[in-house]
Amino acid sequence: MLRFLTAGESHGPSLTVIVEGLPAGLPISVEQIGDQLARRRLGYGRGPRMRFERDEIRITAGVRHGRTLGSPVSIEILNTEWPKWEVEMSIAPGTPTTKLTAPRPGHADLVGMQKYGFDDARDVLERASARETTARVAAGALAKALLAELGIDIVSHVVRIGAIASASEDRPGPNDLDRIDESEVRCNNPEVEAAMITEIKAAAKEGDSLGGVAEVIAYGVPAGLGSHVHWDRKMDGLLAGALMSIQAVKAVEIGDGMAQSTQRGSVAHDAIAVDASAHSSGGFMRRTDHAGGLEGGMTSGAPLIARVSMKPLASLNRPVLETVDVATGESTVSFKERTDVTAVPALGVIAEAMTALASVGPAVASALQINFVDLDVAISNQVGSPASDIIREQGVTTFRSFELAVLRTLLEEDIVIATGGGVVVTEACRDLLKREPMVVWLDAEVDVLISRVQAGDRPLLVGDLADRLGQLRSERSSWYREVATKQIDANGSLDEVVEHVLDCVRT
């Protein structure tokens, strides 16, 4: 499961995000992350900070020579304005130069001060700031890169700013992201874009702010991500929770959820039909996508669609919102902060990141659900006798012929096969294995092998067990090297060996 943790304050020296659960071997670069962070700054109506803010990025752990190591990835995003705030935000003991004691309506200020016993709103607002989403977008860049490897593409666009909205038929496709980013408000309809800009200009002139709606769409999502069996495994719940956690978001709609609440069931649901080309949904297709690609807590294989509603920003360019100075108890107006008129264009980029982060765990889990077959068990099932009995009663040569025939059949399927150690003795078996893209050799010392085979019925292990295992290991090592694409140290615990194998599969 993918997990991430962010740390840092808006005007602190840097933001940090640690991402755990990425497979080894995923190509990652600072430029790749920087491209996503640059997209977060897009949009007409962004404030001065967005115009001069530049993100300096450092990957400090989990990546070597451009590829992930399978260990946690740590990313640091430096704050270029830190020198201006070094005294006010110092970690050293001391007192603030100025306390903010008039909490802003619509912010976390007052409740945060009450919850943690602060007398300075800055102790709350620095962490509550939407600047924290920079770290989320950095983490999302990694998640999007992994999803792209699985054939999943995520795009977003703005469908409403203030009173101006675009129509549902303006929905972009998976290859339209660059064109959308060229729009000043990330809208897919040029005429609506112009009206949105006019709306933003009018609000800016009055020192006011605007909310709106961004739509995020994931294409190529396979059927079956999530589950119906428990509330905390439902994909729509995971997705909605991730999107609702974005600062200033007040509502999340999956598919046509709001419209469906006003419709009759005969028109609200998506009819199912057969479509052999619909690989992501198992050969079935929905004639519509009112459900937004989610049914019963699971993805259906149709595009995953969510709309995210952002309230007007609570920081205004003119101090008009009434509040109370908690130090004096007197009525006042909220203090003015440098702010945007609207952040809805950036909302889509952040929503892409959170959709990717919410989807990676289920997607990778689904991708790794490959059937497992033990070759000896498959031989026994076909012949009708245990492998040990076949060797005793019909001889090793006969067993090896069965082994070759069953292996050839199994290799035609998309499965994981656990072979016996003697499979490499037969040249034809070695030739089959050498054609496979991945063959893992689980290499262990003789004393470890002894502990693992003592309980089994092994007719080929006659005489002194240590001597016989040492002899077989010596005889077969060159063949193992000949066929294996990966050699794994299997001397550890079962959990450790499994994790090593999964790392190979993920890579």
C-alpha cells in the first residue's frame, strides 16, 4: 500500500514529503516532479506569490541513478522566501515579533488556536496553508508515474469558476492535458474560458475571491479496484476522502451523483453490454458513465470521474470579514494576507495528485494478483499421484518427462510458477525457462535448505542430507545461473524472501 507523509510550514525553510510503497526500478527525476509543481502554479487569478515563487527540489532518499530503490522516497521542496521569514519562523527559543490574534473567518485559525491552546494564529495557519499541497503534488508526481506504467492516465480541467460553468460535453480525453494547461484557467472550452477570465477580473477589482469546480478523470483504470466487502476498502470512499482533504474543498461528486439524486432509476444507471475490445472492464462496457466509473465501491473499467468543489478563498485582498481579537475581545476585521483571487485552476492539478495517490495502492495490488502454481502439484494433479510416488514407482526419467510437458503448458499462461530444484536438469526445461522474461533463483545455504526440506518426502535425498544437498547444489548452480534473470538471497525469513520476490515482480 502506498503511504505518504508531508511536513513543513508555509513560510518555513522547506516542505518535505516521504512516499513509502513505491516499487524498485521506477524512473524518477527532479525535472519530472518540477513539471508537476509548475502546473500547480498555473491559472489566471493567482496571486503575486505564484508569480515569483519558484520551487527548488531535492530528492534526498530512495532514488539512485534515476530509479527508485524500493525504499521510502524523500523529497524536499525549498522555500525561496525563507530568508525573509528566518527570524519570525525560527525554531530557536524566543517570541514572535508580531502575534496574529484576529482569526480569519473561513480558516482553521480560531478552531486550531482553541484546540492546541495557541495565542497566535500563525501557529495554525502556517501548517493549514494550501502551500502544503506542493508536497502532495510532488508525491502525486511519483504516483502518476507509476500509474502510467500500468496504463492509467489522469487529467483534470476546470468546469466552473464562480457563476460561469462549462457543459458536460466539454470533457477532455487522455491526451488533452497539455492543451488544457495552455488555457489560462485550465478550461477545455475557449468561449467559457473567456467568460471565466471576465468573472475573475470583476472579483479582483472588488478585492473579492471566487470558488469553483474542477473535474478529474482517470482513463485506463481496470475493473475491480477497491472492494464491496468493507467500508474502508471502497474505492469511492478512498477517492472522496483524498479529494475532500484538499484545503478549501467543500464537496466531492462522483460521476453524475448530484443529478442522479433528482432522477428516476430507469434513466440514472448505466446499461451493460458486451464489448470484446473493452479489456479494462473484462469484455463488458457501460453505454453511459453516470456512475463515474465506480459501482459498489469498485471501479467498473469505465473512466473514473470526480468533481471537486472549492469554496471562495477565505483570505481576501480587502479586509471586510468581521472577526474578534482573541487577546482583547474586541470586534475587528480579519487581517489582509497576500492571496489569490481564485485557486480553482490549481485545484485540478492537486486533485490529479490526490486521485493518483488514492488509486496507486489498489491498482498495484490488482496488478500483482497473479495466479500461483506449484509445478510439482500440477504434475501430481495431471498424473494422479504425488511427485514422490511417481519417482519411486516410474523412475526419475518418467517424472522429468511429465515435468517438461506440464511446464510447457503452464508457461503459456500469465502465472507465477514455483518449480522444483531439479527442473534445470533437463535441457529442454532450461531452454523453455531461458525464453521467459523473469526467472528468479532462490539461493540459500545448505543448512537453511536442510531446515526447509526435512519435513518433506524427497526420494532423491538419500544418505547424509547435508552431503546430498551440497552435492546437488554444486551440480546445479551453473544451470541456475544459466536460466535465472534474478538471483535472490533466500536465507532469511519467509516474509523477507516474499518481499524480495515482490520487488522483482514490481520492477
